[in-house]
Amino acid sequence: MPSRQTLPRPAPGQLKWWVVGTVGILAGVGLAIWFGLSSTLGQPSWQTLGYKVVSDQQVRVDFEVTRPGGRAMTCTIEALARDFAPVGTSTVQVAASAEETTTESAMLRTTSRAVTGQVKTCS
């Protein structure tokens, strides 16, 4: 017959500290989740969907913007050279609409050949 092992019990008087510690840890995790969600909910987000280098002086950037309430936004788009130096920047107005998520496309003029294009920020 296999022997049964019993779990060690806390020393007398120590159980309450284990309970207090466990409750404290759970409260801390709950607060961290709450702070994380409250700082990101209702904030705009954007994603570069793609880019196409049209010529040595132009690049097209396709991107998606999600904004609460479909409000109007301004996005800064940039084109980068091989060494990641900006070679073109443009500000694009995204009109308000009933849709919270919209796909946009922007053409940027560049000072030299770009190797990539991206959305830098939206507000």
C-alpha cells in the first residue's frame, strides 16, 4: 500500500499571515490590471498596414486608425532611409466618421530614396 504524504501545516499563529499575504498579492495584481486598462481604454491606436516606395522622391503609406467615438484625428507619417533617418514627414487629417476604425493612405514626398514608411503618431 503506498504511503500517503501529508502537506506541511504552517506553524501555529502563522496562518493569518499567509492569508494576509495572499490577499495583499491578489489586491496588488487587481490594481495593476485596473491601472493598465484605465490608461489604454478610450485612447486612439494606429497600425501601419504597408508601404510602397513609388520613386526616389515618393512613398505611399497605408495605415489603419482606431479612435473612440469616430472623432477626427491628426496623424504624423514618416518615411525613413536605410539608416533610419527621416527623409520625409507629412501630417494627415483623418476625418470624423461614424466608424471607429478607418483605413487611410498617404503619399509622402521625400528628400532621398526611402526604404520604409510608417505612422509615427496620431492624436
